[in-house]
Amino acid sequence: MSTKRKSGQLKDGKYLVLTESEGKQGVGFTHSCGTEIMGAKVAHPVWDGPFPMSGSGQVKYTTVPYCTKCETTPDFHGMPVEVGPKI
């Protein structure tokens, strides 16, 4: 059994899996392996408070495309988004 690569990788600012796929946004994509591309919701905590790792509790959600056959499922817990200067 082959190892799946990590999902969410970027190439030239675009998701790698989409650069290897055919289709168009709003209609759907098919990966080069023949599998339909899926999307997983990822939550990014917004650190907009005055101190490091502090915030108002807001969360920014993104959808990360991935191939269920070739890639791992994206982790729901995404990287934080830092906003503003910190003390």
C-alpha cells in the first residue's frame, strides 16, 4: 500500500492537487488519478488580541481541496491568523 501525501500543499500559490486536476471552479475537479476532488473545512483561530496567542474568539474558515485516494484528509484545526501588533 502506498503512502498518501499531506493535503493542503501549495505550488505557486495554488493548491497542488488542483494543479494536477482537470475541471473548473463551481463545477468540480477530477484528479489525475481519476478521483473526484473533495473539500474539507479548516478552522483558523484569529489572534487579534494585544498579547501573543490572544484573541476575541473569532475563527476564519477555509475549504481545502484534497484527493481522497492520494492525500490525507486535511486537519480541521488550522494555523492561527495573527492580526495587529502585539505587546
